[in-house]
Amino acid sequence: MTALAFGKLFAGKTVVITGAGNGIGRAAAMAYHQAGATVIAHLGRSHAYWADIPDDIIAWTGDFTVPAEQTAFINFVHSVTQHVDVLVNNAGTMFGRFPADTITDEQYDNIVELNQHAVVKITRGLLPLLKRTSCAAIVNTVSISASTGGSPGSSIYSASKAFISTYSKGLARELAPDGIRVNAVSPGVINTDFHSRYSSAEKLEATRQQIPLQRLGTAEDCAPTFLFLSSVELSGYITGQVIEINGGQR
């Protein structure tokens, strides 16, 4: 359905997307690919994510909790393209549920390094390539927890996503003179491996009952919004916004 909706809207465009190994990131990467883009995809930390990736997607694997690997990815992108039309900063996770009184320095550092520092560093490193196009776009993935604070044990994760939400709005103002639009996608409870790891079946069912549309979201529910926000034809007057995809959940 995504390919039919967007046709070859991204033909001739180069899209860089992080966290594209599974879940929302993989669905978005495949949608860009189907819409004709040249996709450069960070697939996360595991080579297992290479399975079933189309041969013409330019893939890279690395751990963004390690600053040196963030730099390596930036250098890789510079080595394979002369320009970037779309940057999607999607890589991120909770790593676990950590109570406020027991979270360790290492746990805190990993969450902030991946969800916050990596986004800022990769954006900074790829801005020269984004500025080489006339109408580039950045789309950052945040979370419903950025506005609600999340559930117990996720306060640092939620705060890191709130940082990216505010960062996106500030960056939109700063980069507007360069013709670069910046927006964020804020998924609600999406039925991916993320919640399989960090939420119980009982918690998910209780959440589902509170969602007006009476179902959890899917990665495919989210993917079209990334394409919409990165297309100047569809959203050329939209910047500095956070688009909620949550079935009406509040």
C-alpha cells in the first residue's frame, strides 16, 4: 500500500536511515526503497538484520552506544554519496526498565548516548551533505513517552526522547534558511520487538483497551508518515512539528 500511495516519489533521492534493522525503521526503509529512493541504512548492531534486505539497499551495521561507531557511520555515508536528501534518525531503544533509585551510570549513559548524543552527532556530521540539496528533510523518531513521561522504569528513555522532540523544533528554526525542514514522528504503542522486550502481554492488553481505535499500532502504520514528512511535494510547508501516531491514545 505504501508503494502504491507514494509511487516513485523518491526516485533520484538519497535517504539515510538509522535503526533500520527491524520494527518501524525497517518498515520505513522498505517504504522509501519501494518509492524509488537510494537507501543507505544503518541496520543496528546485529548482522542478522541483513536477512531479506534488498541488494540495492546500502547497508551498514554498528553500535551507536559507542561514539567511535557513530563517527564510522558518518564517514561511511560520506564515502558512498555526495549528497543526502533525507536523514531519518530512528535508532533508539530503552535497554530495559530501570527504577530511578537503582539505575546505574552505565545504563544511564547507554540510553542517553544512543537516543540523544548519536542523533546530534550524526545530524551534525551529515549536515554538509544535506546542505548540498535544495529541499532536504530531517525526520527524527521520538515517542509518546516524550510527552507523557512513559511508564515506570522508563524515565530516562522518555527524557531522552523529549530532548529529541525539542531539538527537532529548535533545529527546524535554525536550518530553515538552508531549506532544510525538520520534523519528528512520535509513535504510540506499536506492536514490534520493542514492546515484546519491555512490556508484558497484560500491560499491552490494558493499553490496547484505552486506545480509541482499540488496537496496537504496527510498523506499517508509521512508515507513511516518514515519507510524507520528507517529501517537499507533500509537506513542503511543514517544519518544526511532532506528528503523533498513536490511535488516539493520550
